[in-house]
Amino acid sequence: MAKRVQLVLSEDVVKLGKSGDMVEVAPGYARNYLIPRGLGLRVTPGILKQVERRREAERQRKLEEKQTAEAQKTAIATIGLLRIAKPVGEGEAIFGTVTNREVADVLKSFAGIDVDHRNIELPEINHLGKFEAQVKLHPEVAATVSLEVVAE
């Protein structure tokens, strides 16, 4: 039986690994598929150094993203209460509901914080009152926004 070959993946390969992973594959798979298509490189000390530098740069980038998210969380905490005006019918019921896209727009206009509307979790809001929404800024950082729905 032939021995295995070690490669460093230069791109993500389905069912094998992600870019920068060191994998062991059959020599024919490496020689006939991965290396000619530029999906993998043979392991050398230089390649290992490049991979390590890439991983360190990725770690720094993720750390900066988290710090930015923490700063946004503090900015959201200092805002206080956001007011959203909606047309009202009988019994303080609003027409329609408050959507996460509306909350994202209010956050951007009021505080200058650009948040993707898909990262905002709202309770069902269909009447006037005060509510709280969760804003996911980073996989490890979430902030709470206080909303007040008022009559237009």
C-alpha cells in the first residue's frame, strides 16, 4: 500500500478541509487532482511559515472585529430608548408590526451604527409600548436595545 502525502490546502475543498489546513491524502489524489488544480501544496518549511503567518493575520482580523463589536455594544448601551412612530388603530393596536429592518434604520439614523437587519431579534410588536430587542453584533457579542413604539 502506498504511503500518504501531506499537503497544505490553498483553497477550501469539500469533505477534505479548509484553506490552510494540513491534510494527508493518497499520492494519486494529490498528484492528479489537488496539485494540478492549485487546491493544495506539498508541505515544506516555507509553506508552513506562510500558513502560520496567514493564521496569525486571520486571528488579528477576528480580534479587531470583536473589539469593534464591543465598541458598538457600548454605543448602543449609551443610546437609551429608541422611539419608533407607527400609525395606530383602536385599542392602541398599530397597523402592521415593527420590523427588524425598521429598527436597523433607526439605529443607523439615530446612533450612526450600521447593523445588518438579519442580526436583530424582535418580539412580536403589534401594539404601543416598550419592548427590548437583541442585536447580534458578533458571534460572541450581543447588545440589548430598548424600543418604544409611539403613535404617529
